[in-house]
Amino acid sequence: MLVTATQQQVKGPNIFFIDKHNEIVSEQIEAISSNMKQGSITRNNLLPKNVSDHDLVFYYVSEYSRPTVRSIVTVCEEWQEKKKGFLVLVHNDLRETKVIPYLTLPVNGIVSLSFLEKNSGIVFQFLKQKGVFLEPTLHQALIAEIEKQKLKDKPIKKLILKRETVKLTENEKDVLQLILDGYNNRQISDKLYLAPSTISTIISQLLRKIEAKDRTDAMVKSIRYGWVEAAR
């Protein structure tokens, strides 16, 4: 196992950095250490046996996957069993929306590696004061996820076509929206003041363009491609 440590004689937080695949370069560890001002950082690919010697564990993850989740859960269980401290996930890129599910795990927060390099001291002080730290760029994503979970229990009243995202003619967009609304060809004809034969032609062109087998498949593809939003 590769161990990289930066030690200082001044009393400060003892930090352990779990980097299972040795993806973080020494310069990044040094940047994190320099912003801490005091203390020490030890890097390894497994949680140490003497975990009680550390005030904070950073766990580096580069993607969301089931094996990674299982590994984090194991680390969390070991950490909580041996010491009540702070365990924070460090992600390589918080624009990856799949980091949000990690918040369901018993961790004290999530930060990006780039943020941690510049603000490690602030992160530790905030953890000591509040017990949790979530990088500011994740706040909006978290609120959106909470709202999304709340909406799951509400019935969908209408599927609204996001017209600006679909490369179809205006007539085809009108017809697709009415298909999403559940209207048949005759009803669509009446609503758009177009002949039934014209509606049939538009639907045929629409199905061909989006490679749908029929009207139902057109609705399924519209949802799958992200062309609609649900009004509840």
C-alpha cells in the first residue's frame, strides 16, 4: 500500500485521505495541507487500524457506482464503530449530478477536490462548528432533488412538450403535444382546424422523424428523450 504523509510539529487536525486507486497527485495533497495551516495528512487506500488517531477522513470518489457505495458504507461502519468523527466525500467533479445520492449515506458532507485544495481550512472549521459541510455549488442541486422527491407523490396532470428542444416543424410539435394530451386524430383535426387527412400526414411524418412505431411509442420516446416536463 502506498502511504504519503505530510507532517508538521504544530498541533492541528490529523486527517486521513482514502484514495483507493491513487488518483490524487502529491501536489494536490500538499495544497490541501498548506490551507489547513496546521496538522497532518496521511493518504492510503484503506482505512487505518488506528482510526481514532484521526480527526477527519476524506474519501475520494470519481464516479457513482454500486461497488463504490458498498465500499463507502463499509468505511462508514468502521469509522462510526471506532470513533465519532467526520467523514467527508471528495469528488473529482461536482457537476456530476449522481453525487447527490451519496448524501443518503452516513457521511458529513461532499466537496470537490478543487474546492478542497483552496478551502480545506474552512471545511474543517465548519465541520467542527456544524458537524456537516456541503460545497455551496451543491446547494441548488440538493434543493432541486428534494423538490423532485416531494413531487413523486403528486399525480401528473399534463405532459408538456419542451418545444425549443425538439427539432420538428411547428405543426408537428402541435400534433405531438395533442398526442401527449391523449387526443385522437379527429379531435386533433378539430383543435388545429386542419383536415383529418392532413393530420394523418403530419403524424406519419412525425413518427418517421422520431423513429416511433405508433402514437404510444411516440409518447414513450418523447419522455425518454427528455422532450417533456411533467405538470403536477
